[in-house]
Amino acid sequence: MSVTIFALATAPGRGALAVIRVSGARAGYALDVLSGVSRPEARQARTRHLKDPQTGVTLDEALVLWMPAPSSFTREDCLELHVHGGIAVTDSVLSALAKLEGLRPAEAGEFSRRAVLNGRFDLTSAEGIADLIDAETSAQQSQALRQMQGRLRDLYEGWRDRLKSALAHLEADIEFADEDLPGGLGQSALDRVEELLSSIQAHLGDVRGERLRDGLSIAIIGPPNAGKSSIINALAGRDAAIVSARAGTTRDVVEVALVLSGVPVTLSDTAGLRDTNDDIEVEGVRRARVRAQEADIRLLVTSYDAPLEQDEALTFMRTGDFWLQNKQDLVSDNAVLPEAMAEGLQTVLVSAHQKASIDRFVAILEASVAARFGVSERPVLTRARHRNALEEAVIHLGRALVAREVGLELAAEDVRLASRALGRITGSVDIDALLDIVFADFCIGK
């Protein structure tokens, strides 16, 4: 029999209400001892006076919910105590529970861990719950809900079922080669494996789920005095970076957090790209180059009085990045400078000092972020753990297709290993080895 666990499920500190969760075989016993009266009907909220089991002192008048197994979050007997949210009240009730034999405080993620072990849901759904708790934007919320509801599980288990079917046909062709089976049964199965391999590779190429969960990086780069710091201040709506007519003012990376189309974004102002003998500025330029290389989107800022003197900045630019022609309020003909005609870049005329100009660019940038990194109707991978397992599956499937020219036995083994890699994502295989990894970052009480 597993130990019964308990924890505060709401944020610690003073509040109107606090919820304490109890899960395990002795949850009902805990309610009996603390309330001293009969348990309420299942899933019917009732008020009870909770008392210290040793002193008999009343601790609180609480709303209690009794949820016997298997109709609970963990599929164990569960109890929720909705107490008043004062620190003294919650501490006293938690202390009273700790005095009961067979009960102990829960570890981080232990309620969800038990739910997985008891078949309530799979590992990807549990990760969706954690992402939902951590969600800070509507897009993150939507993605986490889809994952919690099993969209990723259905995709990966569907792929695994297809591999199981292919493996069965391969093994039938191997084991019963002398029987009257349809010709080329194993090779036909490998044709289906090739189709699945293409689907997995396309899935791996879609990074929007990881970007939406972890956040997007946008770097502002360009020559000194083009107005990069003014641009980041205008986008942030505050003075985040120092603005000066002196070239080389920005020595370090200045970061601002934004939300664009529901996607969390870290916007970085960087040092102007140029050759310099100043040791501090040299380091700033080095950091600017690193940030430009690693960013998901780059905003190249130039102006009529700070054009590109070298092509280095263009080497960092990718299709879909933006070239901002700043200080358009000072250009009489409001024309695009010749250098702005770079293939694959979106050229936008802006002025950091004109709100309408910045608002227009923000609308363009948001549309681009939504199209490239926003919530997808298709299930998308969200964690490095998923990516690692999928990449392993791709390697094995690629080997299986190569092995088809050598022998079906080798191909079958690689298909089996690919299926096992997919199973590790949902927890269908190697569940014990995965639990500590998946639940390491969960909060107490969940």
C-alpha cells in the first residue's frame, strides 16, 4: 500500500482561501479523524469543523470534498480541504495531517506522478499540466491545454501503432517465408515506414511548439548611431536603453520582455557592429554577433546617416527577418535606401520618434510571429525530451530503410527500436526511468 500524501495546492501566503490536497488509501481516515463526523457523499461539498487530532482544538471551519477511487485525479482516494487562507490556518491543518500515521508531505509533482502511474493520463499530458500552470500568455495556455488533453499522445501513439503494424508484417515475412503469404509483404511494410519517417522529420522541423513554450528571441543589430536603442525603447514603451548621439554607447546586450501575438518574446538591443580598438566595445560587439547568430528573428536597423559600411550584418540575416530604415522623419523624400533591397528581408520604413510608425511595424511583426511561431492546430513537440526521442526514432528508421537491401531481420530490429523510442515520449515503455526526469520541475501540490 502506498503512503498517503498531502500538500498545499494553492500558492503559499495570505489569501481568502487555501486548498489542501490529500491522496492515498488513508485519505478517508484523515477526514474522519480531523472532522470527527461521517464523510460527506462523494464529490459533494460540505462544511466541517477541523480539529487537531491530539488536542481537539478547532483549527478551522472548512469546505471538504471527498473523492473516493477511482473517480479522482490520481485514481486514489482523494480529499480536498478548502480552508481559510491565513498562514496560521494552513500551517495548523498541514501540521495536523503530519501527525497522522501513514501520511507524509507530498514531493514536487507527486500527485501527477501517481496519476500517470495509475493510468489517468500519459507523460505528455502531465507535461501539458505543468506547462498550463506556467503559462503566461494566451497562446501558451492554448498549446498547454491541447497537450494536456492528449493531442501529442494521440499523434505519437498513432505513429507507434503504425510501426507495430509494419513490424508485424516484417516478422511475418521473416518467420513464414516458405508459407503462402502475399509477395513482398516486408518490403511493402518498409514503404509505409518511409512515409512515416517523412512525417516525423516534418514534425521535427516545426519548432513553433518549443519557441512558444520557451519564448522567442529577437535581436536588434546594425551599425552604431542607426537608432537601435531608440527602436527598443519605442517597442518597449519605456527607456530601457541609453540613447546618445555618441557612437558605441551600447556596450552590452539590453533585454526587454514583450508578448507578441500571445508569444513571449525577449527583445535584445546590441552593440553597433563595427571595428573598434576599445576593449569594452570589442566585447560588446562580440556579444552582439553571438546574439545575432542565435536569435530566432533579427531586426537590422540602419538610417540615412548610419548606413551599412560593411556587409557583416547581412551575413546574420535570414529569410523573414526585418530591415528597418529608421529616422524616416528626417528623410525628405521618405524613400527606401538602395541598400535595403536585400533578398528575403522585409523592409519597413520607421521612425523611432513617431508612434504611428512604430505601431505599424509592431502590427507587421506580430503578424509574422503569429504565422511562424504562433499556436498551431497541428500537434507540435514542446520539449527537448520529445525531440531527443524523435531524433533517435529517425536514426533507427533511416537504418531500417538502408537495411532493407541487406536483410529484413536487421530492418525489423531498427523498426522495433524506433517504436521503443516513440514509446518513451508517452511513457508506454521505460516509465520508471522517465519519472524523475519528467516531474523534476513540477510544483508542490501538483
